[in-house]
Amino acid sequence: MDRFLEAATEEARLGLSEGGIPIGSVLVVDDEIVGRGHNRRVQQGSAVLHAEMDALENAGRLAGSDYRRSVLYSTLSPCDMCSGAVLLYGIPRVVIGENRTFQGPETYARSRGVELEIVDDPTCVAMMADFIREHPDLWNEDIGI
């Protein structure tokens, strides 16, 4: 596994250990992690704190030129909200651990010029599949069902 996807997976495990949803993300600029995060909707009682949003928040304010050189790594295909943030900030590339258990607006992101790499990592798939099976109500809340 790529070291940055591994860092995102560590974030997902951290979220699960806190009683949250096991999705993790890191923002990388010039081959360096500048923001790490995990889904903290449950832990923080938040409506918007998905892993990607948490990683962007933890990266702090960046210049547009930083975002245009960045790569966002996420253990799960980003949802509409998180994909919107990718588009807003002009993040050119997203590496996705898996999109079997959930697929965000990947076709739309690609149509807007975002390069998506789907890794189909078995660890990411198993972590989400187990969580969805064990906590369907919490999962449905997270994706707005």
C-alpha cells in the first residue's frame, strides 16, 4: 500500500477506535502530508466533518497554488460534499482506497478535470463493509439516507 493511503487508513482506524465511522483522508502537497483527518461526525456531533473535510480543515489555510499541486487521499470514494471541496479548491488528483461500498460523483469529478485513481484496497473494502454491516443506521445517517 502507498504510504499516503496507509496514512489515510491509519486515520480511518483512529476514527473507528473513537466510536466513529472508519474513513480517513490525508492532503499531500509536494510529497508531504499537510493535513490529516478522519470522519468525526459522531465524535463531534457534526453535520459536515467527513474525513476529507477534516483533513482540509487540519491543513489550514493554503494558497491556491498549494491546492493545485496537491493530492487528496481518501479510504473511500468522496461524497458530493467532499467532491465539491475538491472542485472548489482545484485539487487535481484524488487517490481513493475503494469505491465498492460507496461511490461518490466520480463521473462528474472526472468531467471537471479531476484525476481519480481507484486503488481497490482490500483493507479499505473490508473495513467499510464490516462497519456498514455492523452499524447500518449510523452509515445511512452519514450518507444522508
